Amino acid sequence: MPTALAPGKLNLYLEVVGRRPDGYHELRTLFQTVRWGDDVTVERTAARGVACRTVGADVPDDERNLAVRAASRWLEASGAGGGVAIRLDKRVPVGGGLGGGSSDAATVLRLLDEGAGPAGLGPDRLHALARGLGADVPFLLEGGTATATGVGDRLERRRSGPPVRVVLVLPPFGTETARVYARVAERLRKAPAGGLERAVDALVSGVPAAIRDAHHNDLAEAALRAYPELLRFTAEVERALGRPPAMTGSGSTLFDVPDPGEEADVLARLAALPGRREVVVTG
């Protein structure tokens, strides 16, 4: 049974350009995966259908689970007989803005196609399936570093910088993406001119202070308006750190990029806060 890491992702820059006629929002964002996430195990079975077992989180085991939908669509598109058994060992929190469900789905697609050999769908058809599952899924098929436009599905692969250590600050609650986007029109500050390329340059430099300074997320203000508990938690994190934390996606995960040798101090400053912390490395 092949097992692979389904990596979490960070949005090191996220700008909401506008709302499309279909109700979705146009974005400009910088994606970066980290070497931490869920473990996904996939096995082809003789019995038809998709069975899913999840350890570490209370998530649905039916078509509401994006990994289950990914397996079902791969079986349909490939014409393969039988079914699929999935095991998800969850570390990425639900509603954390780290792309956990999307990464699980992308990893299921990749493992199934690799296991099929010449009978697999191939990169183009696999990416088409991924686009139909969610905006983050195409990026997470390969991970690494990329900028994205559209709803986040039009990708441009970028050169990765040196590995950088990041402290994830995971509050004891999640957020709902739709609820956050419903408040995005209320934002008060504009995205910085040239902000996306500045964030790309900062990441390539590998300098933590530059990465922190270049970070921008239009969804952060919307998330804080939609979730007063996140506003309070973010204020506590900022007081503890002595600088504003960054936010990935629509939240609820905050993160900090410590200066060299500062990691232990950052963890100590955050120790009294609820939730949990994870130290991860970009890559």
C-alpha cells in the first residue's frame, strides 16, 4: 500500500483582485509547501467504490471528503475496475487555511495514477481532474513554490529559495472559507503595488525578515471580522511575539518566520497560548 506525505501549504502573499460573475474571486497568490502534513495511504481493491478511514480528525468518510471525491473521479476517468481504500493520518487541522483537504485529494490522485503505470491518466488529464476538485488541488499535485492567478488554479512554477523554518500557530478552532470570503469586500487597505513579486524575491532570498515584511493577505482582515475569537487570538499572538503574525489562506492558522537562532524564543513566548504550535520547513 503506497503512502505519501500530503504537505501543507502557506500563502506567503494573497491578493483578492475582484469578484467574478460566477461568484468566485480572482486571486494573485504565492504558494509554498512545507515538509509537514498528513500521511495518505491508498490501496486498489476488488470491491467497487471508495472506502476511507481517517485517524486524528473527525472528518466525513463519504463524498463530502475531498479525498474520497478525488478517488471516485479518478476511477471514473480511468475506467479502472474495482475500488479504492484510503487511510488519512491527519496532522493538518480542519479549517486551518493550510490546504489539508486539498492536499489529501491531490495526493490520492497522484498515488493512484503512479500506481496505474501506463494505464494512468497522465499529467494533463490529472490536472484537469484536480481543477474540478478545488482551487488549491492543482498546485498541490506537485507542491514546491508557485504563483497563481484566477481562483488560484492558473499556476506559474517559481524557483524555490533556501529552506526556511516557520512556526505555525494553530488556534483551537477553525474557520469556514465561505464565511471569510463573504466579508472580503469590507477590507480597508489596498494590496501593496508590486507586492507579489516582492514576496517572490523575499522567499528566494531566504531572509526571514524580508519574508515577514513582504507578506500580505487580503483575507486576513475579512477573517478577523468574521471570527471575533480569531481577532482576540491574533492580538494575543502579536503581544507575545512583539510583531504581527502572518495568516495563511482564509485562516485560522497564523505563522511566524523567526530570525536565525530565534526559534526557541518564539516558541517560549507563545507557550502560554491555547492551541498548538508546529515548527516546519519550507520545501
